[in-house]
Amino acid sequence: MKMFSKSKTASSGGSAKANSTGFSVIGADVVITGNISAKADLHIDGAVEGDIQCAALVQGESSRIRGSVTAETARLSGTVDGAINARELIVERTAHITGDVTYETISIASGGHVEGRFTLRGNAVLLEGESQLKLVSGE
């Protein structure tokens, strides 16, 4: 169920991917109990009690997620209690994550808190001198 959705319209010859580029927002006053599966990008400011699977996830500072997160990209600023699997993961300074993290690239801002194991995805290819883990100093 989408609370708010804005999607690009595809021409009659458009692909299925063109139809799945929407963006959905879960507001700060919304609590969802159950799993979320979306082809769209999600912005979550409320609370989710369940697993989340989406293209891209942006989590607000006051947001709380209890469940696993699977996304191509995830920018986390709130509390997550569960495993995270993301190709690109950004942990902001206000984030508090409890759970194992699987990633290809990860950035953790100074102050970001993660309790769990870090696992590099098996198919990641690094260029010479490139690092998977990036710690970002505070401003």
C-alpha cells in the first residue's frame, strides 16, 4: 500500500522499469506492522515493524525499523534493529543500527553507531587501492 506516490509515466512503448521509478513516503505519524516490498524508492520517517525490500531507502532521524532491510542503496539516519543488505550503504551520524550488515560499499559518518558483523558482498570487485569501508569525519 502506498501512502503517497509520485511516479513517472511511461509512453506506450515504455519498459516495466520506467513504471517502477516511483517514490513513496511513510510519514512520522505512521506505524506499519508487516513487511514492505516495493519496486519504488522509499522515504521512511515513521515506524516499521517488519522487513523492508525496496530499490532505495532513505530513513529519517526519528524513524525506527524493526526488521531486515534489503535495498540497492540505503541512507540510514534513525534506528534499525535487524540485518541490512545493501549494495551501497550510508550510515549517518544519527543512525543506530543493531544487526549484521552486508554491503558492497559503505560510509559511516562520525557518530554513526553499528553493532553487528560487517560482510562484504561476494561479487564486489575493487580497483587497486580502493577500500570498501569509508569512515566519514564529522563536520
